[in-house]
Amino acid sequence: LCSNKVTLDHPYYNTEAGRKEWEELEDENVKYGNGMIQLSGKTNDKGERTVQVHASIDLPERFMEFLNRSKEEADKNLDEKKE
């Protein structure tokens, strides 16, 4: 299976100029990208927390159908083994 989420260090906001610009943003929705931009627990060489981008996509409906069908089959097999 593949992941539908990724977390990356922001390529601009972790530079000296970019961090200064990010720190000066006043609108929290812009600063944190409506929840897509967060501060990590790790720090850089200046002791600042790293700005990260968190992105995800919804799994396709067909994939969810596959997972549900697989679970149903596994449950059926488990029930048969109990008998």
C-alpha cells in the first residue's frame, strides 16, 4: 500500500529570508496554510523549530471498497476457522 500523507520541511520558510517573512505573517490562516503548515518538534542549528508542510489526499472510493471487501473476506475466514 502507499501512503496518502506526506510531511516535508518547507523549502522556502526554512531559509533565512523565508523564515523572516513567515514570522512576520499576521494572518494565522495564511501563516499556517489552513492547517497544512506546522512547526515541528525538531529544531534547526539556530534552535528554531522547523516549518513543515503537511499534505494529504483522500483515498479513491474504489480503494476503500477494496479494503472493505478484504476485511469482510478476512472476517469470514476467521469465522470459518472458529467452527
